[in-house]
Amino acid sequence: MLRYRCWPCLGLLLLAGGCAVPTARDNAGAAARLLEGRVPAALVWRRDDQADRQARQQAEQLLRDGLTLNEAIGVAFLTSPALQIAFEQLEISRTELVGAVRPANPVLIIGARKPSGDLAAFYPDRTISVGVLQNVISLLTIPDRRAYATRNVERVRNEVAQQAATHAAEVAESWYKYSAARQQQALHERSLNVVRTALDNLAVLAANGDAEALDGLPQGRNELYAVEESVDRARLEVAASRIELASLMGIAGWRDDWEIAGGLPPLPASDPDPAAAEAAAMDGRLDLIAARKAVEMRLRQLAMQRRFRWLSELEIGVFRDKALGGTPFTGPNAALEVPLFDQRQQAVLEADAQLRIAMRQLEATALEARRQVRLHAESLAVMRRVVERYERDVLPNHERAAADVGAGDPGDISRLNRRLALLEAQRAHLQALRDYWVARSAFAQATGQWQEYGGGDGAG
């Protein structure tokens, strides 16, 4: 009779333990799919040696020729260790889900008793007790624990995707800076050539007895020293921005012979509408979605704590007592906690506080998102006006001034200064254009749609 009564309990155990849990691969794929349409590359989890080799091979193909901006992001998604750490955090959240759908193991109890006292002779020599207890609460809380852990997995997925999107924006910003630094170095070197040529011409004139040229030599040398310092600083900027980009891509020390393709894209025809972008950010930013999932988690946790406040411990089982050479006794047992002193006030209050924290964090995340969108929208608008002013007025004026001088006297200081002023204006324009694209990348990241609002791929 006992074995038939145990079948319902066994079926409940099997049902509780058999709840479907996403595989590690499916879980990572779900996080990667959150980035589709947001960034121009696929996120890859290098979980084992084979996946690591495949990612390296794909990165090798991208590094073979010059890297465009999108290709640099692709390399980072393949090789950056920071993103792999995020994947492992996602796997940890999945393991918590695995644990949440499993009931507690049954407890086997074995005992032996011997009689004692004056009447010991009238009792069996020894009694053996065997029993098994199952924590029923661990079965009853599976739906709540599963719901909590599922929302936690979804939250971490969005956090991992957000981290990857942020990393993509950082790679883009670094790519823009490295590209601009290279172009800046080229302009500084052109200035250096102009000053050297002018100084050589002055030296020739001074050697031929030109007193004015002889007086101008010290000033010319000082100008040369200043431009040489600018060239050195420009080279340092190139080296620093290259190191930064290599580190973000995760290839420093592995592949140091890489190059980028193209330069800064030209100014686009228009910028995104800030109001529409802010509204889209409130719905689509991954960190906001993660914060909402955190609120759902805490709601489920609070509901579970309240539901089982008066029944925190309940164990049901079967015991069998048998005296050696005698008749066995079999029957059910139950262990129930009496909530006399502790009605789980701490757990309920803590869950309530955690819920309020999650709600405030959602509010803070939304405020931070709005701040970022509005701040970067202002930066974008200002930098567009600066770049347009250079392209419309400043550069043409300098070009006309430099052209009006003509060939002239090779030692003419005015001619030299106008050529240098033109090169300086070109450097300032390049700096403004770089700042525009950095601001646009930051704006796109703030909206949560880098690929939609990020702009050019650096093919210009």
C-alpha cells in the first residue's frame, strides 16, 4: 500500500525538477540578438577553445586589410576580454535559474535504539528506524523562484547587451580619435615642411648678404622649434590613440601590425531629432529594460515572501520502525515550523525595501538616460555649427588669403604666415569634425540605437 501512496509525491518531484531551462548557448544567443539592429557587428561568446580559435580566425580576416569603423567594432566583439567576462556573468545568472527549478533533496534518516532500565528484558534487543523527509516548501516555491530567476536572466541579458553597445560606442569614439590624430599629424608635418623650406630660403638669402633675412633667421629657427614640438606632440597623440583603440579591440600584443581604412566621414546632411530620439530611448535603452526587469524580480520576490510568511518550514515523509525479530511499523511523519516568535518579518521587510530600491533605480536610470540624450544633443548641435562655419567661411577665407600671395619672395614672412594659418585652420576644422563625430557617437549610444544614429563608417 505504501508504494502506491508515494507515486503522487514522486510525480510532483519529477515535474518540479524537469522544468525547462535555456541552454548556455541559447542564453548567450538571446543576449546577442538584443543587439541586432543596434550595433554593426555580431557578439560572439568564446566559451571553449574551438570557439576561441574561430573568433581569432574571423578577427584575422578583418585585420588583414585596413579596418573601417564597423570592422573595428567587429574585431572588438570577437576578441575583447571585457565582453567575454559579461558573458560569464550571464552564465552565472542562468545557473541560478537552474538551481531555482530544482527542489531540495530529500533527507534520509536512519537510527537505532536499545532498551534500558528494569523492563528492558521485555522489549526487543534493538529497534531500527528508517525514514525519509522531503521539504515541501521547496516544491511549493518553485514557481515563484523560477519566475524570479527567469526575470533575473532577462535582466542580465539586457545588461550584457548594454555593456556590449557601450563598448561599441567606445571603439567608435577611439577610432574617430585615432583617424583624426593621423590626419592631424600629417597637417603638422606639412607645416613643418613649410617652415623648413622658408628657413632654408632665409638662410640662402642671408648667405648672399640680405640683412633683413639675416635678422629674420633667429625668429625662423624659433618658429621651426615650435612646429617640431607640435609634430612630436601630434605623433604622441597618434601613438596614444592607437594604443587605446588596440586595447578596446582586444588585440594589443597579439596583432600590432593593423591599420585603419579611410578617414573621418564628412558632415552628414542633418542630425537626428532630439525629441524623437529621447522618446525612443525611454522605450528602447537596454539599461532601462534591465531596470524594469529588476522591478519585476523584486515584485515576485516580495509576493513569495508574503505568501509563505506563515509556512516557512514544512517537511513530510515516511518512517519505518522495526524491532529485530519483531513486527515493523510504517507511517507518515511531518515536521512543521510553528511561527510563534518569527513570522519572517525580516524577509518581508527586506523584500519590500529591495522593491523600493529597484523602483528608485529605474527612475534614476531614466533620468540619467534623459540627461545623456539632451547633453549630447546640445553637443551635436554646437559642433555642427562649428564645422559648418569652418567649411562655409573660415577655410575659404584662408584659402583665398593664401592664394592671393602667389609665389612672391621666398623669404616673405607674410606669405609664410598665411600658409601656416591655412594649415592651422585645416587642423582646427579637422578637430571640430572629430568632436562632431565623437558627440554623435555618444548621442547614438545615449539613445540606445548606435547603428541608427551613429552615422558614417569612416569611409570618407
